[in-house]
Amino acid sequence: MKTVKNKYLFLVFLPLLLLLASACSTIKRYDDAVRIKENDSQKYLITPGTKEIRDGRTLHGTVVNVLITMQPDSCPPTIAKKMISDTSIVFLDKDSPDQLDYLQTIPLSDIELVRTLYKMPVNKYDNIN
């Protein structure tokens, strides 16, 4: 009787275990290139995962996310105060492991955008793509 109960428990918990295991996936990798402004390239010479020297001007890897943070322009914050926004990308270098510890946050102000290089008109996404 006890072995039958154990088999049922096993059959119930096996799908749950498999479901949990499938939810723990790695970061999907892409072949993105992020061009860094010449003045800021020194900040990005070291690869976070391997600590090796890389070309700080063009970073190859995956843009995982775009972060937009808002903060009040002065303290203490009130409803009437202006908010300052800052946009950054979350980047994982192609040589770094798929771990959250190796993600880099790169401010958009350090990135050389195509629209500034070629003086393109601004689109509805502010030419950030």
C-alpha cells in the first residue's frame, strides 16, 4: 500500500519538478553591437565575465533590456517637482557567462546612436532601436 502511494506522489511531483526546471532558463543570446562614444570607451575596456581586455569602442553581445529610471530633480520630492529620466541598456557581453552578475548597465549617454552619426530625423521611438 505504501509503495503505491509513493508512486502516486512521484507521478504528481515529477511534472511539477519538470515545470520548475523549464522555468529556470538561460538568457537568450543575440548578436548585438553597441557602439560606445570615443570619450567613454575607457570605461568598457574590461569584460565583466572574463576580466579580459576588449575593444571598448564596440561591444558585442546581447542587449537584454532597456531601463528608464525616473528621479525627482530635488529633495524632498513633491507632486509639483520635475522628474528627471535616465535611459540605460542592460548588456551581456558575448564572452560572459549567462549569469546576472555579469550584466552591465550602460547609460544611453555613453552610446553612439546612429541618428547622431547620420543626422537622421527623430522617429516616434526617439530613434533608439
